[in-house]
Amino acid sequence: MVETSNLYYTYEDVTALTFPDIALTPGEHMLVMGPSGVGKTTLLYLMAGLLPPIRGNVVIDGTGLNMLSRKEIDKFRGEHIGLIFQQYHFIKSLNVSDNLHLRQTFPKSTNDKKRLHELAERLGLAEHLSKKVTELSQGQQQRLSIALGLIHKPKLVLADEPTSNLDDVNCIKVINLLKEEAEICKSSLLIITHDLRVMSHFHNRIEL
Amino acid sequence: MNLGYLAYKNMVSKPLNLLLSLMLLSLSVSLVTFVFQLSQQLGDQLNKNIAPFDMVVGAKGSPLQLVLSSVLHVDVPTGNIKLKDMTALQNHPFVEKAIPVSYGDNYKGYRILGTETQYLNSYNAKLSEGRLYQKSFEVVVGSGVRSKLNLKLGDTFISSHGLADSGATGHEEHPYEVVGFLESTGTVVDQLLISNLKSIWDAHEHDGSKHNEGFEDKHQEDYEGHDHNEEHEHKDSENHQGHNHNDEYGNEEHENLEITSLLVKFKNPLGMVQLPRFINENTTMQAALPGLEIQRLMGLLSSGVQTINGIAVAILLVSALSIFISLLKTIRERKQELALLRTYGLGIGKLLGLALLEGLFLALLGFVLGWILGRIGVWGVSQYMQASYGYALRINSPELVELFLLSLILTLTIIATLLASRSIFKLNVAKTLSDA
């Protein structure tokens, strides 16, 4: 169960951002929509504990992020939250397989090769596992980014425009994968998107 | 996956940075360890070789040369002295032992030393095989010579004139026979072929009668310097030599026998104070103190050693700086990756650990490479010295001083890494990730 209450954030006192309360049960998904600049990504960072809210709180499975120290939030995030970024971030010195493996390792050693291969297979990355991340195409990078957000079976998956670089075939694959994973791992799913292809598959949504 | 693997991958992903830092570091380490080993081993070796003797008495000349030639067997001798002049010294109450040595020939570049068996006792040299020499032209062989020349018991060989392997033939009439082998002592004995004094005299007696060039001529000149009485005796002895060169030397003969030098060990430390001065002031011979001469030699070397150490320390500091700069650069370049790792659940401590691992890995690798390079250098010098002086250097396992150097390098690296990593503490994860 993921709940936010009265979240408020402001960047250097210029733009004040208030957010509607969100409640997600395990396995439930929600789309976040709205024009640029309303703070969609900020909401995502607040929920991931990457930004401390000025007011309000995020409670994930009974744990209030405002009760945790910075170190504890890092650890909590590593275990329970999966982030899929709009810009892709990888460890460039590691190959695809090692990047995925690294995400499984910290902080909890879930050294599960089977899951790594299964996920790579489902995202069409299986034959690219030994490649450098810089050798992947944009679409492949986006799929790797999605795999990194899901591989450690998080309780909350936060995705920022996860389909922007995908063709229709891969887009459908990713949508189905996100739904299936949420179902299997009982993950709550929050997706920021402008993509009409995504919207037609998810009906629970909020406008910012 | 552990942090070490990630640190390693990060490091090898920038091979040029790695190469530069490693080269600087290993260069300084190899310089320091090489010079240290060289000066220490030379000093040790020299001290070990001079330890059995307090004083050398030989012909006038450079005292350093006398010590180098008669004790360390690396230089040519200053000349010869008369054995009979030594009797007083040998019986002096301050003297514990006085061992005459005589040399001038070699076999394939290894010196043949004529001396008493007491000489072997002084160096604690024990037989590993065979027996000691009992009569002329029997030799025992030092362990280094044995392994180099591959000699066997019963082998015979012909010595050549001089102290270096010139290929010139010498004393065909008197082949030496190998009767024993010595255990390795780690001293100059290992590099010698040792026989009795008489072998040297017998070999050169023939030369004397044939009026060969070399040592013998020099002896003659030395004789001229002595008083008339001695000259007469000399002539007498030449007559004698005519008929009885295969017999034992009589007393009369003894009067004119020559040795290269006398190695003296004092019983009483007063001897060290009184005898050298007495000999130098009142006789035509000179007395040299090996300890003093070697100290002087090492003093000359040590200023060179210090200069090289200074250069090495400067390179070490530059290499620490290069590690600092390259870490600073990679941490800046990898800001986003560090932010990503934060979202993976790695705290600031772990990120710092990652940077430290990378730095320490580099330092350790640089040290090991440098250490190996230094040892290769020692090995190279050892080959050269063995070929030209018969001295070999050991390839030692890491020593305390070198471990101290390692800890100094590790400390420098930790400081450099921490300084370079300050930005990790101030990392704004959300902002960094959005700024792609």
C-alpha cells in the first residue's frame, strides 16, 4: 500500500507545487498526466525519497519516509522502489548483464540469474546481454532502463515516460510487461506519460 | 556483484588514465626499492666480507685498493710483501690471528687464492664434498665457482696469469686438481678457488726463472728497495730455487718467500689503535683497516643514494597528484552514475568506499608493479656484477622498509581519494538525474 498526503514542494520559492493525495493498493496502477512544468517528475522524486517534501509525507507499506534518515531512505529505496527514468542512466563501464546484476545486488543480495535472463528475454534484450550499454539503440536502452526498474521486484514502480522511444510492437510488450510484473510482484505502479498508446491500456489516472 | 568488481571495471574503463597513474607510481616505487636493495645488499655483503679481519697489511699504495684486492678480491693488488717480515706481527700479543694470502692467477676469471686453511675458518666455510687441500696444486672450490664452472672432484685445470680471464695460457707445468667443494657462505669465499700458499709460489717460481712479465717483475723492483742484506738473501734463494723447487721449503728459503698481504684479526682492540700506525710509519708496508675503508666507500655511495631517493620521492608526490586528478575527473564525469547508485540503495558511505577501492586498487597495483620492476633491476645488476666481480645480489622478499613505503603510498592515496571525493557528500541526486 502506497499513500501520499498533502505533498508540497517548491523550487527556491519560485514555483509552489501542491499534489493531490494518491493511494495505491498492491498491484494497482495509475497514470499521471498533465502539461510540462506542473511537477510530474517532482512528484516521482518525492515519492522515491530523492527529494524531501517541504510538507506532507509518503508512506510505503506502513513506513513513512519522513521517519527515515538519509541513509535509511537510500537503503529503503534500493530495496522497495523501482525507478524508470525519462533519461537513461547506466553504469557505462559495465555491460548490459552486469548493469542488471548490479541492480539485483544492492542492498539485498537477490542473486537471481534466472530472473535476469527471463526479464531480458521478455524485453528482447537476451541477445544483447554482453554488449556495452553504449552499443544499444535508443529503444534497447529504454527497455534496459525498464528492466532495471523491475528486476528487484519492488513494491512501488515509478516510471517517467517509459515508452517515449519505443515502436508500437515494443510499446505493447512493455505495457504488458509492466502490468504482468505489477500483478505477479504485487507492485504498485505509477506511470507519468503523454503516450496515447499507454493511456488506452490504463484507466486509473490523475491530472496534475 | 560486489563493490570491488565495480571499482575494477570503472578503473579499466579508462585505460589511459590508469596507465599514466600506474607508470608514475611504479616508476617511483621501483626507483626507491631498487636503490634501497642495492645499497643495503652491497653494504651487507661488504660488511660480511670484511667482518673476519680488522687489518690488512700489504705493499704501499692506496689503502682502499689494498682492502678491495686482498679482502674483497675485486681490485688488483698493490704489490707483494715478504713473509718473513710478518713473523713479528704474527707473534704480536695483540694479534689473534694473521693469515697470509697470495694470489695473481685465475681460472676462467675466478681467482686462485693461496692461503692457510685458517682463512676458510674465518669465513666459517665448511666442506660440502671432498677434502681440504693437503699439498700444492690441490684446490677447494667455492660454491659460486662450482655452479658457474661446473667442476667435479678430480677435475684438473691450468691457471692463467693475472686476475681477469684473458684467455692467456699460464702455468701448464702445474695443473691444479679439484679436491673439495665448499658450502655456500654468502661471502667472497664462494667466488674463489683456494689452495695453499706453496702452490702460488711454485707456479711463479717457474715464471721467475723464465723472467716473465707481470707480477714477478714488480717483485724484483720491490726487492731493490730493501736493504742489502735482503738482496743477498734473494740471490741465495735464486740459487736454491735452481735445485730444490719440488722439496719442502727450508728455513732459508722461507726468508724470501713473498705474499700479497696479511689479514689480521686483533685480540685486543688496542691493536687497532697502535699497530696500523706503527706499520705505516716504520715499515715499507702499509696497514689498512677494512672497516674504515668500506665506511668511506659507502659514504661516497650514500650521497648518490640520497639524490636518487629524492628524485623518487618527487615522482611519488607527482603520482599521488596524478591519482588525485584522475579520480577527481572520473568522479565528476561519473556524477550521474553515482546518483544512479544512490537510487539503487547505495549510501554515501558505500560510494566513498567505491572511490577508495578504486584508488587503493591503483596504489596496490602500482606498488606491486614497481616492486617487481625494482627486483628485475636488482637481478640485472646482479648479472652484471656476477660477470665482472663475481658478486651476486639476492632477490629478497618484501622488506620492512618496503612495506613502510607501501603504507605511505596507501595513506597518500586515501588522502587523495578523500579530497577528490568531497563532491560525493554534496551530490544532489534528483537534480543530477534530471540534468541528463
